[in-house]
Amino acid sequence: MKNELAIIIPYYKIDFFEQTLQSISKQTDKRFSLYIGNDASPNDPLPIINKYLKSNEFKYFDYKENLGGENLALQWERILENVTEEWFQILGDDDMISDNFVEEFYRNIDKIKRNKINVIKVSQVWIDESDLFLNEITSLETIIDAKKHFLIEYNHQFRSSLSEHLFHRNEFYKYGFKKFPLAWHSDNLAVYETSNFSKIYFINNALVRVRMSDVNISNRSDDLQIKLQASHLYREYILLNYLDFLPKKLILEELRKYREYIWKNKLASNISLFKSYLKIGEIRKALGSLKY
């Protein structure tokens, strides 16, 4: 019987890769397909891979062109082109999954299908370079209202990472990853668009350990300006495409941030600020926006 789940590892950094593979090799349920894509790393991962896995337990792609340096989402999608399983997870090359990760997927999959849910989220915790927990393990109700959770996450009231999500492959391909710089926010948007802003299924009994280290993009500060640019483009995309379900207070705040960014960076507006303000009944602000 064909596996329903694919685990994809976009490999480049070797620093914690062994811990990642250890967590894969310890799965209590082996009904998954493993895809490892080497993004032209200077460090050969095969000695570590062969230490933990037999040759028939993974599919390895040794790419000669580094796409992750251009945009991580390009590397993710390059490996994903080879996947045929119905569901997939993209696991960071320094993150780890609990031993029962795959087991819990299959324990819940029938209920997920009955509810026609396209995105699964599992518990996560940040860990440091010594595998020590940096915060509390996340926990949510089993079926999440995606619109409500989007607003919570958008307001930075709930942390999130790509590794803790599983996507229905066919639904994902309707949207794909938006290529924001550094793929910053690309995963967040993919979660909600693949879910059609409807429902997300949460599994409390499985855990992803998300690595925070000096080599981790999320933890770096030397690329702050690029992240600010990505946040601006993400904000612009949300305002252009999903204004209708945002509360008025949030729209006003995001339009203010948008105007500040384009003014500070001398950019043209890709949003009709006039129409956006008019839509929420802010006539005075609409008239004031005509200069942009």
C-alpha cells in the first residue's frame, strides 16, 4: 500500500543534520517516504544519511545549483516536484520530530479527511544548540478556525514555523509558495491559502523541535532590512487579497505601516489606498491618501 505521507528535508547545513536524521530513523510508524534534496552544500550529507538509513528508505537528490541562496522557497519546490504522496511535510535540516510523529498522522488522518481539511499543524517548541527547550510547547484545540488563527498569528500572538505543518499536496499546488525575500512569511501564507482560510487540524500529541541557532535564518539579525522588505510585501499581499475579513482596526494599522514603508523607502504604492480607506468608511483618510 502506498504511503500517504512524504517528509521532505531541504538540506544545506550539516551542523545539526544528524539529530534531524536520528529523529526520522526513530519513527514508530514507517509508513512515510523520505526525500532529501542537497542544495549544493559544501558538506556531503551521505555519510550521515547512510549511518541511519538504508538505501531503500530515502530518495536523495544531489543538486548542483544552489537555489536556497536565491530563495528558500525555490529549493522547497524543487524537491516537491518529485513527491507523489498525498500529504507532505517540509522539515528543516536542523529540526526534529517526535518518535510518534508519523504514527499520530495516521491516527488522525481519517478524521482530517472527513472534515475536508487541507493543512495539519502539530505542537512545536523552540530548542537551542544543546537541544534545551526555550519556551513552552504549543497547544491548540483540535480543529482551528483558520481565519481567527491567522489574525492571532499575524499579530505575533502565536509562534509558527514551516516544519510543524503538513500540507495536502494537490490543494497546496493551487497556491504554492509566494517568493518573498528569504521566503520570509512564505510558509505562513502557504498555510492559510492551502487551508482556504477555512479549517486547520491540530495534533497535540506529536511534536516538532524547531532549532534556534546562529546559523538559523529566523535567529539572525544581519539580514533585518531584507526581512523588513519581505514583511512589507507580505502585508501588501494580504491587503490586496484578503482585506474583506480583516477587522477595521487591523486594516488601519497595516495601511499606516504600509504608507510609512513606501514613504521611507521612496516606493510607489501597489495598493489603491483611496479605495482601501473608502471600503472601510474612512473618507477623510481616503482623500488624504490621494497624494500617494
